[in-house]
Amino acid sequence: MDAVSRHIPRGREADPEVDRGALIDLRRVGGVLRRRWMILCAAMAAAIVIAAAAYLAAEPRYLATAQVALERTAEQVIKVDSVIPTTDPDSAAVDTEVQVLRSPELIGRVVDRLKLERDPAFNEAAGQGQPTAQPDLIGRQRAIGTLLNGLTVKRDGLSYAISVSFEGATPVQSAQIANALVDDYVSGQVGSKTEATHRARGFLEQRLQDLRAQVVGAERAVADYRAAHNLFAVSEASSVTQQELSGLSTQLAQAKAENAAAQARLSAARAQLSGGRTGEELGDSLDSPVVSQLRAQRAEVAREVGALEKRYGPRHPDLVRAQSQLRVADQQIAAEVQRIVSNVAIQASIANQRAGSLAGSVAQSEGKLASDNAASVRLNELERNAESARTLYQAFLDRYRQTVAQSGLERSDAYIVSRARVPGAPSSPNMLIYAAMAVVGGLGIGVLLVVLLQLLERGIETSDAIEESLGLSTLASIPDANTLPGYRKLGPPAPPAELLLKRPQSTYAEAFRTLRTSIQFAEAAGPIRVVAITSAVPGEGKTTTAMGLARAVAAAGGKVLLIDADARRRASSRQFTDNVKLGLDEVLAGQATLEQAIVKDSMSGAFLLPQRLDSKGVGLTESPRLAELIEEVRGRYDLVILDTPPVLPVDEARVIASMADGVVFLVRWRKTPTKAASVALRRLYDVHAEMLGAVLTLVDVGEQERAGYEDGGTFLKAYRPYYAD
């Protein structure tokens, strides 16, 4: 496990269920902003000045607004389908019309109508040269772009109304442009429908001429084909051949029936005649009026003969005459019957011939019908083509009549709700908007500068930062005496090393007493008798802290020895005494005893083992006597303080720190880079130095109080009654 991670205080272990990186410390953010309040105020002031200058320099603009709405129900004079269908508008249709109102084509018509390409406000090049007869296409495009920049078209909520606003340099021109735009939009819809109707009418006329020629050609082809193949239709269901065949078939059936009847009568008559009968039983004879008359006469004569036979003898002249009349009557009847039989034979022959003739005609008609059926396949195709052409022609003719009927009834799908009025006051510049921009811009720039400065800071500011970044607990926070409330104007009444004794009830003295107590109760492997004071880089206040700690322990009645272990700077020796004749180098070299070299502080009673200021020695750790010396003084004093050099520039500090019972690591407030402190700590852990904790030095308590850090400075006002600075 990493040496740094082993020394993280148990109280600061992260909760595994809480993502600390995702949390925002609002108090810390507020503190940073309070600390950088001057930057925020400067950014705000600069933003206000810039906004005021921009407001005064801005050109006044005037906003004019017109409003149009889409028709929800279209007026219908005649019930025909229009060329451009009219449908109830929906949300998408309204949004589409908003884009139409911003279309370059519509804007171009407004530019042409108002001649805006000649206006320098819309075309900067318009006032630079003489106008020409040629159209200025580039100027027209500039005017369209300028008009579009000042144009605002938006839908009013969820309604069918659309607001058209234009912001221009003059109030009258702004209203003219807004009104011209809605006028051209409404009239353009009517024009579009009229133009579409005219185009449809011309197309239908041309198409009707073509279709009329096609219909005539198709019908002519049908007529020619019928004539060529004698396919004349009597009705929709039959042709001439079919009607003729139907009639012949009926006649043939009738003729066959008549022929059969005639042949039957003829056969019966011949059979009767061949059997010796007179044929009087024939139905034809009975039906004959002549035979009936003759039979009536014969019956009368037969009655007369019968009467005469009863009255006279066979030779009576009357009987003979009557019998003669009876024979004449029979002869006449036989002759008439014979004539009837002959007539039946003739009729049977005629019926037979007629049936044969009809049968031939039927056969001929059937052949003709078969030929016609084969030809009717092509005829049907020609008739279908003709019918299709007629149907298409009729459809186009009906549509053409509808188009002609609706010509002149075109109406716009939108109407003007309100026209733009000439604005009485400019719409921009708006003072409130500029003020809001100044506030937002100033705050934004100020915050950005604060964040940038905060990111550029590499120092440590709070005990929490020490624990999180270095893994050390904070032993104390030593203020910068010049920043204490009572010393800000006139300065401290004594040097920092002496202020502890001259102002024992001050905040400064209390900080060293806190450090003394923290060391006394710090967690370590054994008793803490030897403490090394070190830092990562020079200038962290090691000597002042070591002297202040020694005097704080001595003031509490403890026996304390401060050893100046910095062979290069010898700062402790310079501040405690001016003339050192015997020092640490002589003791290590055996040239003097410890008692001869130790100097007592007259102000606090603390003891100091200094170094001669003119000594040439630069490596205390090269003498094996140093470890023995530390062991020797460990038993004589309650606390031995080693004032060591910084760790990063002088490696000697690590060796001396490894000999101590504990190491106090100094971090200068907002100055010591976190990376340098981390590297120094790793080097100390490499020599198994026992780290007691870290001390924040030279803390600006005024800045700390303003920033709101929770290291004591925040509560300075509340603590002030306890101190006597």
C-alpha cells in the first residue's frame, strides 16, 4: 500500500457509497467568490461601461407587426373539386406557412414592389453610384438578406394566426414592409390558384383535342371493321346473322312440323284409298265445305231414295232418278275427295321442299355465324378501345367543364387579421435588455476570471485540503502576524518570534499553544521527545515556527532544546544570538561540550544549540556523532526541536527527520505547491520518518475570514473577545 495512503486519518476516510467528486461544496464556492469580490466588481463595472456605451451607440429600431390567419372553412359557391384542393389547416400546415412567409421568393416580391434595392438602408451600394436602367441583381439579393435579418415570423401559440414583424430604421417603412409582406402573401395565394386553374384549363383543352381524335379514330375503326365483315348488330345482344339464324331456325322447326303433318295426312289418305274407302273419313274432307255440302245433298237424296224404295218398286222412274242422283252425288264426293288428297300430296311436297330449303339456309347461316364469331374477337377489341377512349374523353370533358365553371372563384387560404400600424416608439435598444446583458455578462466574465485564477493557484488553503491531498492531519494553523486585525495598519508590536511572549493572549500565541498540544497528543509509535520541523521548499516559516514552539513549551514550564540543524541558513542561530563562538559543529567534532555550546533564551528560558555563523561545515549528517547527540539530549529535555532545512533542495533533512520521534511538516498557506509537498512527503516516507501532521503557516486571517474557510478564520469575529491582540 502507498505510504501516503497509510497515513490518511481515520476520520477522513471516504464513504464508499458517496461520490465526493460529484458533490459541490457551496460554502467553498461562496468563499472563493467572497475572496475574489474585487475581480467580480471590476468585471461588473467593465460590463456596465461597455453595455452603456453600446446602448448609447446603438441605432434606434422600430418594430411593426401585422397578423394573418389561415382559413378553417373554405367558401364553396359550386360543388366542384378545385384544381388546388382546400383542406382544413393543421399544426404542420401552419408551420409550413410560417416558412412560406420567410421564403426568398415572397421577400423578393416585396423588395421589387417597394424598390428596396435602391434604399441605402437595405443596399449599401445603392447610394454610391448613379442608378442604371439595368436591374441590380446583387443589390436585390442584399436587400432580400437585409429584410430577412429584420423579419420575424412566428405562430401565435397554438392558434391558426401568424404574426409578421419587421424591425427597421424608420417607423413608416417598418409598417410598409410588414403590410406589403402580408398583402403579397394573401394575393399571392389567389394568384397561384388562378395560375394553376389557367394551366389546368390549357392542359385539359389540349388533351381534349387529342382524346377527341382518338375517339373518332377508334369509332371509325369499329365501323370499318363491321362493314368489312358484315358485322351489323340488330341489338346489343345479337347481330344480323344471329337474328337471321334465330328466325330460320324457328321457321325450319315449323316447316318440319308442317311437313310431318302433311306427310301423315297424305299417308292416311292413301292408306284409306288403297283400302277401298272413299276418303270421306279424312279430316281434310270433313273440313272441306264442298264435301260437307255434297254430303248434305247426298244425305237428302239418300233419304228420298229410301222413301221412294218404300213406296215404289225398283223400276219406278222416280226411284231410278233418285238413285241416279245418289250415284252422281257419290261421284262428286269421290271426285272432291280425290282432289283434296291430291292437294294434300302437293302440300306435303311443298312442306318437304320448304323444310329442306330452310335446313340449307340454317346451315348457311350457321357457317356465317361461325365466321362472324371469329371476326367478332377483333371487333370486341376495337369496341373496347373505342369505349375506353370515350370514357377517358368524357372524364376529361367533365373535368374541363368543372375547371371552366370555377374560373374566377379562386380565393386565398389566408386572410389579414390586422395590418401593421406605424410604431410610435423604438423597440430597440432596450435599456432593460442591455442592463441584463451587463449583469449577466459581468457576472459571467467575473466568475470565469475567478475560476481561471483559482485553477492557476497551486497552493493549499485549508486543513481539509491538507488531509485530502497529503493524507496528513492538521496540527495547527499559524497566522501571519501582519494580517491580524489589530496589526494590519501599524504592524505587529514585535518580531514574530518574540510576539508569542509579548502578546501571550493573542491569536498568534494561541496558535503555537495549539501546535504544542497537538504534538503532545499526536499518534506515534513511541513517546515524542524529539521533533523535526521541516518543509518541502524554503520560505515556509520553519525557523519562526521552531522558535515559537520552543518558547511556547518553555512558557508552559517545559524544558525544551532547539537545535539549529540547518547548516546552510542557520536562521535560528541568527535570531537567538548575534555572537556564537561554540556551536553544533564543535560539539560534533568533539571540540566543545554540550553545556559549553548551549545558549539559554533570556525571554522564555528555552535552550538553543546554535551553529557558528562563520562555520564552514555543510553536512551535519556526515558526522556519526549527530545521532549520538540526539540520543544524549533526548533524556535531558522534555522536548527537543530540530530546525531542519527543506526536504526537496537539501537531502540532509530526510536523514535528520529519520532520527526524530516525529516530524512536523510545514505548508505555507496558498504558496506551497501541492505537487511539491506530495513529493517531499514521499521522500520522508522513504526513510521511514514518523509524520505527526502538517501545519499551515503564514495564514492571512483576513482573507481566510472573507473566504469562509472553516479553519478558525471564519469565526474570528466570534473569537475576538477571547484574545488580546
